[in-house]
Amino acid sequence: MLSLQCRRHLKGGLSMTRIVYGLAALGVTIAVIGVGTVLTRPSPATPSMAVNWVAPAAAAGPATVAPEATRALNGMGAYLRTLKAFEVHAVMSREQVMLDGQKVQFDGTADLLVDRPNRLRLEQKSDRADRRFFYDGKSFTLFAPRTSYYATVAAPPTIGQLADTLEARFAIQLPLVDLFRWGTPEGIDGNLTSANYIGPANIDGVTCEQYAFRQAGLDWQIWIQSGDYKLPRKVVITTTTDEARPQYSAVYTWNLAPAFDDEAFTFVPTKDAHKIILADAAQAAKAGTK
């Protein structure tokens, strides 16, 4: 499923990376974790991008769902599921709409190291945030290097279960979580109204095939590497429920033979690190209504 960071609608699939992750769930203020604020206007309810990866029904009217486009998504998802260990560098850009309607852009990077089924390390950096995620199959730690605050919780035995637990219990969405859900049963909801093959393209010197999709509230494009290594190389998502049409984009660089040891996935706090409690999202929401 493809979705835009809307917690009440999200259930699997591709979800846009947040600039601010579960501040209330962390139990700390924006100042504590070092994230700036922007006065943005209220957005319409963020729609869910649910892609039927197998057999989407054609929408009424002129929109078409090209079989080659959905086959490409299925092929990409199937290939991603064969990868046991990999490393991904993502360069991301996201537009936010200010109260006066002007769009502002925020850029950042994410570096993900994965050893399936149960180990993960992720570093996310931008001008507004710096976070590290550690998962060793037993515990999960979220660390903010700029302030030296961290929180650790017991974790389930797989990356997929970890992502679900973080979203459901703590309202935290793992950056690049889509790479674990693309093409999985969680992504089959059938909301796709248009799917088309655009043509060949070049992303950072890599030959790709470009596809364009549409569903309620969202237009999105994906560039899939040509040949045997069917890797997503770029994604662009446009929110159509906002008249300003803000966009999110990410370009991925892959390493399918990463070098690492066990220590790569284990968080060791520094002497000046401060442990905090990762608050339950439901409890935090109740506290906020009092």
C-alpha cells in the first residue's frame, strides 16, 4: 500500500517519510529533539495510497490501468523480497504549504542498512532533524544525536513486525519502511484508478523505466531499474487534495553487498546520553485531551 503519513489510514505499503516523527510519542518537546517549526496551514485529510499489486480494477471514465505497469510493480516487489542484506542511501525532498499558500522545501538524506529478517540500522539527517534507529532483533532504539536523548523498547522478532508495532503503539513511522512492504499482501487494497508506462529514463546513470499512477488524492511516479535488478530508483508523490499540489520525492542508491558486523545494529549510549521513555501513543493522546 502506498500512503502519505496518515496514521489513521495507514496499513502497509509505501508511506512518505516524515520530517517530524511521533513527537508526542517520544514524550519530548520539539526543542528537546532539535526540530524546527514551520507555520503550515491545515491540510485536508491525507489520503491513503493503496495499490492493488496483483489485479487492480479499471476505473470508470478515460483513466486506464495498464497491465504492464502493475506487472512492473509486482516484479519490483518480488525482487525486493529476495534481498537478504542491502544498503540504501536516499536523497529526499518534501514540500510543505505555509499558511499563506506558499510552498517551502525541506531536503534530507537517509541511510539504511538491513540484514533480514531481524536487524536494521538507519540514519536520517536534515537541517531540521538528525535521528538514528537501531534494531537488533530484540530491542529498538531511537536516538537524537544533537541532544543526546534516546529511548529503547523491547522489539518483536522481524522488521515487518517492528514497523507495525512502532506505528500502532508509538505512532512512529520508520523512514523507507516501504522497502519492506512493496509488493506484500499488506499493499493489496485496490484503490488504483490509473496506471501507465511512461518510457525509459536515466536516474544517476542507471537505465530505468518510468511509470505513473493515480488514485484518490494522490498522483505518483516511480522509476524502476531496467534488467534483472528491479530496484526502485526514484519516486515522486503529489498530493492532489491540496490546491498547492505539494510534492515528495526520493532518489535511491543501492548497495546489494554491504559489509557489516553485529555491532552495526547495536546502540551503545555515550557518556552524555540521556535515556527517556518512549510514550505509548494512545496514552499520549488521552493526556493531550485532558
